[in-house]
Amino acid sequence: MNTIIYVFVILFSLILSSFLNVVAIRIPKGESIVFPASHCVHCEHPLRPLDLIPIFSFLALRGRCRYCQTKISPVYPLGEWITASLFVFTYYQIGWDKELLVAIPLVALLAAITISDLLYKIIPNKVNIFFFILFTVIHLFYRPLPFSDYLLGVLAGGGLLLFIAIISRGGMGGGDIKLMAVVGMVIGWKLTVLSFFLATLIGATVGLILLLAKVVKRKEPIPFGPFLACGILISYFWGTDLIQAYLNFILLS
């Protein structure tokens, strides 16, 4: 029975990850996610069902369009694989529980904004607004924390990054600010603050490595969305344990 459930979860995850790719690629360009139908971005030839199987179509076609033979960016299958893996991991961690109502949309949000930020350096307003409304509605009916914690999370997440943007004169993007406001509505103020701290730590470490490796140049902007996504995921799954471990360390020091 467990095997059947995991097969279903994997298939569902692959389909959803493929859809999120479409969302992340089309919405920043102001395109509909429904029309036109999926097509090659180079020759614009409509894609057939066999061309749209997540990951497997890319491998079968050896990374090229079936119709014009142009190379397909590996960002697409990589995004599908990572996103699908996160969905499966989420189910493994949580199981069939009401918390999936929060966890699945959260992973979907972070996958969409990561791909969009990496490709276009944009976190679309439409994505942030949609998920903010969705999480607000979810927490009207299901909330592990008092609703006030989520409202404080919105203020803490959005307000903290807005303050940084003001004092740094644009050092923080508007999409990042809105994203953290949305996250505050998902996980409350404590984990939201922890998410930003972890994202900053991860971003600084990766940025230094890329700078030393001469992959990026000094003062060259790096999308912060992927680092926020990492910090948010770590906080969501293990944040409470991290906070407790830190408090224990302080008390024992």
C-alpha cells in the first residue's frame, strides 16, 4: 500500500512541478498560463503530449526540440526534478495530515519564485498575491498558531525587508519584500525572522564562494529569492528545533 501511495505522490509531484515551471516562466513575461498551448520557445511549434512528460521527454529528446533541434535549457528539467523531489520529501516528512494543506502550497510558491528569480530576476506580484490570499483562507480554517502570530509574521517579514530596502536604498527587491510578507502568513513571525537570518547566512556564504571562484563579479547582483527559499524551507521543517537548540545553548553557556 505504501508503494502505491508513493507512486501516486511521485506522479502527482512531477505533474505539479511541470505546471509550476510554466507559471514561473510565463507570468514574469505577462503571458497566460493557459493560452497558447505549450510550445517550443524557439520555433513556437505546439508540443505534443509525448513532448511534455516531465524530465523523461527532455532525456528522450536528448535535450533538443523535436521540431527545430534547438537545445532546451537544462533549467526546465532541473527545476522539475528538484521541485518534484521537494514534494515527495514533504509528504515523507508530514504524511497524510492536514498540515499538507500548508506544506504543498508553500513548496509550490518557493519553487515558482526560485525559477522565476533565477531566469528573470523577478518575483511576480501575481504569484505573491495569489498565495497570500490562499494562505489567508487556509489559516481561517486551519491554524496551528493563533491567527495573530500570522498577522505579526506579515508585518515582521514584509516590514523587516522593507526597512532594509529603505536604509540600503534599493538593496532589497520589492518581490522579496512581498514574498516574506506572504511567508509570515504561512509560518508566523518567529520562523519568518529565522528564515531571513538563514537566507542571509546562506546567501553570504554562496556569494563569497562565487566571488572567490570568479563566477560573479564584485557588486554584481545575485537573485536573493533562491536563498530566501532555502531559509524558509529549513525554518519550516526544522526551525522550531533550531530555535530550541539555540536557547538551550544560551542557557547552558
